Amino acid sequence: MPPQLFQGAREFHLNAEYVDPSYIRNKLSFDFFTKIGSYAPRAEHVLLYLNGECIGIYLKLEAVDDIFLADRGLPAGPIYYAVNANANFSLLRHKTTEAKAALEAGYQRKLGTEADDGYLRELIFRINATPQALFAHIIKKWLDIPQYLRWLAGAVCTQNLDGFVHSYALYRHAENKRFFIIPWDYDATWGRNVNGRVLAPENLRVQGFNTLTARLLDVPAFRTQYVRLLQDILDTTFTVEHLRPHILALHDALRPYVSMDPYKQDVLATFATEPAFICAFIEERNQFLRQSLKTFQHPRSG
């Protein structure tokens, strides 16, 4: 018997947001991705009880599955979760000179069949083995370029260091046969790292990193497309004026329940200051990215 649906979902994820003193970074990130035209999971906060005992505030995250696709008008297709740093779009293991045991290393198939794995392997091979003169022509057949660049802009703005080598999902469109990238796990963002410590706003460069991103941005047309997209986002969406009302609304909605979380009493004072902290990060990050674009938008010469 197939699994039953609960509130329209077959599966969802509950994240404790343990290292995030604001509780809102994940949701703020996914809402931001949606605003800039990228696909992202829906998320909502819940106060979780287990056997009648309150165990704290959790973030209920939509699973990236066939229901996720259907809700967005996308045809069913294979989905892969990038579960570790070997999902780096490279032939080599992360931060080594050692070849991967398999091209699909780092991925876990969520939806699809073994036959679909062959397309994922082919994508990784094409990214790495296609000569630069042919790369733009070939990669457009395998990857939805505009969608990837929107994801890249979102990852760069939110400063998710992990998101370039894991913490994302890959989906292959059943009709146009191109791969889409979908963000996942964005609590280490908006000025804090994976340990919750402060991260300088200039810590992640404007071009991000990973093999696929580097090869895409080495194509002048794709580079120009990315620069224009990011400039527009910096002008309209990634601004304190645009994001502050949403940040305050999320923070205010959680405020009455934070003291009920038995595992995060030590962050109550920090929680109160997080909206101002995040807004300051946005201002400084926006300025850093604008300054970086002045030199990045021109291809290397010589």
C-alpha cells in the first residue's frame, strides 16, 4: 500500500536549526530563492511535541520529490540529493587529487531508476571533458543555464559555502532533458557559518566556486548573463529595504515560542538581536558584491 499523504505531503523534513540563533535563516533563504525566480522548498516553523513534551521549534521543510515537481507544474523526472562534498561536479574527490570511485559519487537518488544514473554520469563527464570551444554549445543541452545562474546568484547572496558542493538537489526535466539545481539546507547563511559563528560578508567571492560554475562563467555570454542577473537582484531583492519586513515578520512570529524551546535557552539574548545582525549583513554583503562586480564583469585578458 503506498504511503498516505499528510497535509498534501508524502514526506517532509524537520530541521532543529540548532546552530542558527535566529531560527529563520533556512526559511529566509528559500523564500529569497523563490522571490528571485528559483525553485526552492516551502518551509514553515512548527512547535514540536513528542509524547506530550515540547521539544522545541523546528522547521518543517518540503521534500524535493514528485509532489514538489507536480506543485510547480514540472513533469516527473529523476531527482538526486547531493549528500556530501563529492557532489562537486568534478572528476576528483573534494579537496583531493584522487579520482572519484564513481562519477555519481556524492549523490543519493531520491526519484528515478538506475538507468537515470547514466544521465547524471554523462552530465559530470561532459562538464569536465568537453573542450572549452564546444562547452557553451554542449552544456546548454544538459543544463538549464538561466535556472542554474539564478541558483548561483541566490547562493552567492546568502553566502552558503556548503551549497556549491552539496546541500542541493538535482532534477532532470523529463521533457527538455536538462538538469535543474534546487537549494537545500541553508541554515549556515546570512552572516553565520556551519557552527553559528560570525562569517565576514566578503568571505564568499562573487563567482562562487565548483567546477561547473567555473566553466560556465568562463563563457563570456554566460558571464554577462550572470552579471546582469546579479546586478538586478542587488538593486531590487537583496536589499535591506526589501528584506527587512519579511525578516521582522518571521522573527516576531517566533518570539512568543522561543522561550518554550528547552534546548536553546542559551541563545535567547542573541535571538533578540538577530534581525539587526542579518540586516547589517545584507547591507555589507550587497556593497561587497557590487564592488566585486566592477572587476568581475570584464573577462580576463592576456
